[in-house]
Amino acid sequence: MAALRPPFTAHDLQGLYKKVITGIFDRIPMTYSNELSNIINSLLKVDPSKRPSTEELLNNAIVQKKYNGEILDNDDETGGDELLKTIKYNPRDLKGLKNILPKANYEEQHPKDPSEKLQI
């Protein structure tokens, strides 16, 4: 979303498959911080077990520093982003968020043949 394009693109399905399974993608635009780039890199790790959980992501020092509740606090209807006003969640209770979000559903499937269906 930050780059306004998908992280993995290719001219054909086999090329896309190779990029996804090797984790090759371009950095987000330089207008964004290295911290955001690092967080995105961690979220796009090939091995799902190496990606941060929701709780780990929300407890990340950078996330805590940037989003300490002020941006997500939409009790104040006098201003701010209209989309953020639609989010109904108490930012002071981030640990409870993992109980609301769906559980990860990663299948340990690595097709040997690129023509097999890849489930991501």
C-alpha cells in the first residue's frame, strides 16, 4: 500500500511464483522512513514463522512511538481523517486486539511445480 503497487509483480505466473517464494521485492519509496521499510520487510518474510505476530507488531517500539493512541483515538469527532473515525477500537488496550483479529491461517505448502496452485 505504501508503494501504491503490489510488492510482487512479474510478466507471467512462473516469474511471480519465483519472486514470492524467494521474497524478492523492491523497497518502498524513499519518502518513507527506514523504520517503516524494516517493518514491511519483516511482514513480507517468506517463512511465516519469522513474521511478527499481531501482538509483536503492536508492541514494536517504532509502532508504539508513532501510534501511541493519538491517531487511533476517534472519540474526538471534531477533526482528523474520516476513515480513522470508522475504526471503533480502544487504542489503550492493544493486547486485547489479538483476541478480536482472526488467527493466522498459513498452510505449510510449497509446491514443487510452479504450475501448481500457490496459496498465499
